Amino acid sequence: MYLNHYIHWRKNKIFRDGSLLFSSNEQNPAQIAEEAYRHLDLSYPKFFKMDILSRVAFLASEFLGPDYSDTIKENIGVVLTTHSGCLEVDRKFEESRKSFASPALFVYTLPNIMLGEICIRNGLKGEQMCTVEETFNPDWFMFYVKDLLEKRTTDACLFGHVEALYTHIEVDLFWVSKIAEKEGDPIFDRKNLNKITGVSK
């Protein structure tokens, strides 16, 4: 199993496989996300209805850009973790309830909606999981994603940690599959996960 591609997004800089793809002079995460959307030259109006967590997860998956056509869509998993989840929307939705509970906000009061946005966009129909973790947890991903690839019908998996509030952005997103796409693709193991994400354990 190989880590074919990965995204490392901190604040206003996005790296893919170690190379800088995008940099912004903005400091506000909402503005950074909109600038990243324009940078990708996307035409996806639904983006502007998403909460900040879904926007960032969606954009990270677009920057990651795996070739989904090489794998049966039913055999592609998506496993994400987040710490704050949809707290921003929860606060707004609670405020809206004082007058009229907003259905548009209610849709985004579950953090796993970010998986749905990615899967709808790309037609992914495999295993999906969203859990709460304080930070990127290599042990969790090694346990869960490895099990999917070794013992289930999963041939490839999009996985990682997405933390996005209107104060900061922190994303580590990976594309792992059973085959190497290019020479030098890192093996999917804890050592390489630690190295790429900067986890010191």
C-alpha cells in the first residue's frame, strides 16, 4: 500500500507532495478558501453554500486531485477526522432559532457533511467514516484505513484530518492505494505518516 499523494495545508499555504501549490496574502480563512477556489478555476456554485469545514475539505480534495477513474467508485473509501467539527455553524444555527431555524444552516450541523460534499462531487460510493480527534492521529488511520484496504473491498482511500474555523485552517489529506503511481511513492506506514505530518512520536 502506497501514499500516492498528500496535501499539507496550514493557514494560507497549500502543499501537494511537498511542493507549494497555492499561497495567499489573506489571513482570514474564509477569504483564503474563496481565493483557493478561484485559483482552481472551478465552476461549482454549491461551494458557496457550504460551511467553512466543508469548503476546506472540498478544496483540499480538489488540490489533492487523485485520478478517481482508475478505481471503481464503490471501492474508494473516505475517512476523515476533525477536532472542532461544525462549531461555527452550530453557533449560527442556534442564533437563527431565536427567530426562524435556518434549514440551510441545519444541513451543516454535522461534521460528516464534508464527506458527503466530496463524495457527491466525485461520485464516490465506498466506505465513509468521520470521527472527532484533537489532531492528526496516525494510530487511528493506520488501524482503520489499513483494515479497509486489507480486509474489505476498498482499493483506495482518501483520508486525513481537517480542522477549519473562521480563525485557522489545518489540513493533512492523503490518497492511499494498493499500487504505486510513480517511483518513490512512500509506503503507507506510521513512520511516513509521522514524517509527512510532522507528528513527533
